[in-house]
Amino acid sequence: MNSEQLCERLKNSETFIKPQAIAVAGRLVRVVGLTLEAVGVRAHVGSQCLVETANGDLIAEVVGFAQEKTYLMPEQSLSGVMPGARVMPISSKARIPLSMDLLGRVIDGVGKPLDGKGPIKPSDDYHYDASPTNPLLRRAITEPLDVGVRSINSFLTVGKGQRMGLFAGSGVGKSVLLGMMTRGTDADVIVVGLVGERGREVKEFIEEILGESGRARSVVVAAPADNSPLMRLKGCETAVQIAEYFRDQGLNVLLLLDSLTRYAQAQREIALAVGEPPATKGYPPSVFSKLPQLVERAGQGGDGQGSITAFYTVLTEGDDMQDPIADAARAILDGHIVLSRDLADGGHYPAVDIESSISRVMPMVTSAEHQQLVQQLRQIYSLYQQNTDLIAIGAYSKGTDPRIDQAINLMPVINFFLQQTMTEVIPYDQSLTQLQEIIAAGQAQAQQNQQQGI
């Protein structure tokens, strides 16, 4: 293929706008794993190139260089790659089609439709600005966000514009809890990023967990585990970019990103492939610099903008909360919700461990009465957990401590309050009313015990 034919192909391509006016093509000299090494290519880091293969053209992104060698990471598989293949830099890549037409659609990590409903028309009057928001221009978080989950609405109230982490091991119910929030939230738009998960779970999440009603106001970005590390990395960034678009339209967005751990692992694969030395438990330093860059893009917008309330799932391998990614995520998020495997094994769903979880902006979006009710119930719950072994073996005698007696009487009610079926939606106001009823029942029980002399 000569240069004129290549230019004509690029001109008619849906993926790229046009090649460089004067582009210096290089050639492929080495392939190691998923990394392509080329020489003679003059392209900056982050730009894209077209690599000729036996099966057609392959899109790859420049991820680093060393002296005369340029390292590229492909978006697709490497089948058909040949030694000496031509590598042509691309001047401009297609923008993600940001528009209101994204609602109800499923796209991949670079914005291409996966649902077979045809192309998505981008907005003509919107120009995306990738620069970070000035922190002094952000509005304060003052309003609660209803997520439809009683345990979170009451004990871990989330504010509009808050960034929360959802920490759990595998198979504890992260995806189901995300689906419950998509159905129960009062946010205007929901953006779901399914990154690095099993491909089977993508369709299940869309059809069974999300449902038709939730899908109508949602955008799903899917980059399953069999995608290249670059596509998984871009999947998270594309989901955030779409959330920023809707925020700029003045809408309140709920961003659900599953998972932040897969994003870190994709960056680790890319960084190690180009020669970056590992630091903390095999993670290169670039991983810990990219995490806050992604997380800080969510939050409250400026005047005239909406907000992005984000939930990032964090996979704690072996239920180890001291995992490097989990530890780094806790430091940059506005709170964390921990899902307990012990609760899940006992049939307690959602398996939210209220003792280990916290919402750092809850005092700013709730009343003093609400905070006092939660504090009382936390104390009762914690007291019961501290004495659960004595109670279980019958070593505790009723009447020894009135506070433990109250905890024993209220624990069945508290456990029922913290549980919820996956199809049940409990609004924020109803959650607070039921919270008050539990405290009233506890006070009535304490008075009755006092009158009986127990």
C-alpha cells in the first residue's frame, strides 16, 4: 500500500479524522508480549498510530520511548502483526461522541457502540475541556443523594458530589449493590463503567441488574477482562469523561466505576511493559499518580454545572484491606463502604459492615438529630459485636448490664433494618423514619425493663 492509498483509507475511516499533512512512517522491529517496538516514528506519548498487519490496520497508542525506539500498546489483539510492518502516526483521533444520545447505550472503552443500535451522533455545540477543575471553583457539598439503599441512606449518607469507595473481596455482592443504587437513586443520569470484569457479567448487569427502567437513563461503558490493558485503562477514563459531559449540562450524575483495582492493574501492565521499575508490591509509581488524577475528576462542578457523585469499587484480594491499591484509594476518597464476607456468608445482603465503613461528608449533609440517631445505633451495634461470643455460649446473664440487654433486644431489628432485597427501593425519607422507629423501640424497651426491675 502506498502513501496515497493509506491517506485515502484514513480519510474514509470512521475512527480517525485525517492523517498528518507530513507524517513520517516508521517500521515495527520487535513485539514483546503486548508491547510493540518501532523505529523511525515521530509521535508524542498519548498519540495514536496505524500499524499494518496481515488482517488489516491495527490501532496502537504511544506509551513511551527509549532513544530511537517508540513503544506502542494496541487496542486490539496482535494477530497478523509482521516484522518490519509500517507504523503511521495519526494526527487526530475521533472524539468520544458526547451527546444526550448516549443515554440508554452501551459502548466500549473508546466510545464505539456495542449494542447494535447504530452510531451515536456527537453534540455539535459542545467542546470538551480535559483540564482539571480548579478546586476553589467547586461548590460545597450540601445536599444528600438518595441511592435507594436503606443502610447507606441512613448510616452512610452520601452527598451530591462525593467520591466513595466500595471495598470488597470477590463474590461478596459489589455488582448487585451497584445495580440497586442505579434503580433507587434520584440522580438525573447514571454512568456505569464495567472494566476488567468477566464478559458474562456485562450482559447480566445490563439485562437483570440494571433493567429497562435503569437503562433508560444510563450509559454503560464496557471493557471486559479479555480487552487489552490500554482498552481497560481507557474504559475508566471514557466513563469519567462521559460523566463530565452530563455534569457540564447542569445534571446530577451518579458514576459507578467497577473497578478501580482493574484500572490500576491495567496501568501496571502498561508501565512494566515499557520498563518502569516496580515499587510497592509490584505496582510502579505511575499507578499511584494516575489514581488521584482519575478520582479528582469527579465531584461538585462550578457555577451552572451539576455534580458527579462517584462510587469506585476496590477489589481487596484475599479480603486484605491493607492492599496497596485499597490503602491508596482510602486516602484519596471521601469515605468507604466495606462489604463483609462473614455477613454475606450468613445471608445478610447487602453485606455492608457499618462498623468499618464511614462517609466523611455525612456531617455536612445531615441534621444533628440524624447524626445522633446513627451514633446511638452504632454504639448499640458495636457493643453487641464486642460481647457476641459471651452471648453465643450463654456466659452472659440477662440483667448484668442494661446496655447489653438493650443491644440483645434490638439486634434482630437492626439486622432486619440493614438488609434489603436487590429489587427493593427504599427512599431516603423512609430510611430516616424507620431509623427513628428503631430508636423509639429501644427506648421503650429500656423503660419497660427499668419498670420491671431488670
